[in-house]
Amino acid sequence: MNSKKTFVKGLICGVIIAFAVNVILSMTGKGILTGKEYLKLNRIDRIISSEYVDEIDKEKVADGIYRGFVAGVDDKYTSYMSKEEMDALMETTGGFFYGIGVVVAQDESGKTIVISVIEGSPAAEAGISVGDILLEANGESVEGRDISDIVSVIRGEEGTEVELTLERNTDREQYTCVLKRAQIDVTSVYGKMLDNNIGYLKITQFSETTYNQFENELEKLQNEDMKALIIDLRNNLGGRFDTVQKITDELVPEGVIVYTVDKNGKEEYAYADEKYLDIPMCILVNEYTASASEVLSGAVQDRGTGVLVGTKTFGKGLVQGIYSLPDGSGLKVTVQKYYTPNGVCINGEGLTPDYVVELPEEYKGYSAAPEKDDTQLQKAVEILSQ
């Protein structure tokens, strides 16, 4: 009898909760969940709370609810982020972070690959190389884990340690190293002058500080009487949308840089002014040239101010909005699709280079080829030397 009363009381409570939720939803706008789903969730909560045999980590359960809810959208670029993951994202786009100095990405098979190692970082000093495959972090496999989750494990407070197990890109031997995290000040633009007065700029990501670094390196090359320019966007996974728009504005004539379309069909355009760098130009791209990097590449290709050299780009024609939640966690949500000036949405398709050039077999998949073996760079130099 008592258990029956308890059940009835719980049911009434669930109905009240569902009713209250429906009232709130009607006041704040239509959401995905209805009172029916909230009532079911409340029922699951009571069963687990009363019947599960072991102790329950309530924070872990709550985290699972948030992640599961967002995962139901079925978009790999839309995700829930814990406070730690949110902080890591903000650090990256701000131009510095606390970690070991690597950029990782996942290939089509789900392997987590090191695509960039920052000079002078703990990772560089430990001998981690571009192309190495990350297998474990702190003794736990990274297989099947979301990339943002992996990054949050690698990063952490300055002076703390992380243990990584990797597979070498050369001989495929496994090795383990313990690294002490440090503040990593990201230099995202590197410049130098090649033969025949051809300038070379490598952009590794588009962070808050990238535009100023781009301007400084470009000015240095112009002061050295630069006649043509190579911009290397290989292994650049993207970054801030506003930053890439400012840089692209310097490279294309007056007109459209990119435009976006949201779920309601609303279009937003970004335009370049009449002032731009009017010299021959090549953009180096590969399968890890993604997102913001494809904005720049697509604009240069469509507007005819340069040509693309390398292999087909990643194909991420989507814009994510970042939303902070009161407890410091957040959401990354795909809010728009972007289109090149010619109206092409390259999401899932990528950009095809004007000159398709493969790296030698031993360097495929990452841009670690020395200059003498870098067939893509050599082709760009050849084009600009004519």
C-alpha cells in the first residue's frame, strides 16, 4: 500500500513537472522536448535513483544528459562542452593556451593525428612529430572519443603533467612520453622570402591574433620587394570567422568574400573593399584545409586573384555559434552554411585545386615534407616563376 502511494505521489509530481515545463515552453518559445519527454525522463530518474545497485555520480549523469541531448541532433559539429572544454576552446581562439603544443585532428577512419607541433613547445622537445597517431591519453584509449574531449584531456593547468602514447608516423612504433603542460603562445603566421622574390606565408590557424601577425609578416615581405605570394593553408583546420574575413579582404578585390545562409533562409554577406594585394598568388591546400581556410581559398579561387595547388580540401562549409551557459559550460551549434562568392556550398565536397599535386607517398596525409621534397610547394614556385 505504501509503495502504491509512493508511486502515485511520484506520478503526480511528474505530471506537475511536465505541466510546469509546458507552461515555461509556451512562454519562452517552442523547444524540441514536450511535456511527454520530460515526464519520461522524470520516470527514468526515479527508477535509476531507487533501483541502481551502486553509488551514482550525479554530475556524470547530468553531463551525460546534456551530451546525449545535443548528440541527438546528429551533427558532428554541434556539441555540448563542459567548462573545461569550453575554456580550452576559448584559449585556442584567443591566441594562447595551456597545454603541450600540438594540434590534432581526426581522419575519416577516426584516428587522432598530430597535424601541427609548435616550435619550442613541450611536444616538440619530447620528439612528437607531425603525422604521429595519438593512441592513449593518461592511460585511456582515445579511440571513438570526440575530438574536443581529447583536446580537453591533453590540455590543463600550467605545470601539470599528461602521459601520451603515440604511434610514430615513420616506423609505426609505439612510444609513451610524459609532458609538463606550459603556456603556449601561438604564432599562427610564419613568413619568409623564396627565390625569384616569391613570398611565403604559412598560416596554421585563424585565432584572435592571426590578423595582426599576417599584416606584420606581409609588410616584411613587401619591404623585401615581393613580386608574388604563396599562402600555405595545409593542415589549417580553421578558426575565427571574423579573422579570416579580414585577411581575405586583403587578398581579393571589391565584392563578395563569402555569404552565409541560416535555417530560415536569411543570407548574410561579407564584402571586400577596393584595396587588395594585386600580385600573382598561389594557395597551398590539402585534406586538412578546412572551414575558415576554405573561406579564404574559395574566395581567392572564385574571384580569380590566385590559384589553388595541392589536394582536395576537407569540405566543412558550416559556421558554428558558441553559446555560454551559466555554469561555464557551453554549446557549439551549427548555425549557418557558407557559400563561396560563386554560390558554391562545399560542405561535404571540398574545393578542388586548380593544380592537383600529391606529395611523395611517404609524406601523404600531412605537410611535413622538407622543402626539397615538397612537390606542392615546388609546383607553386614554378607557376609563380613563369
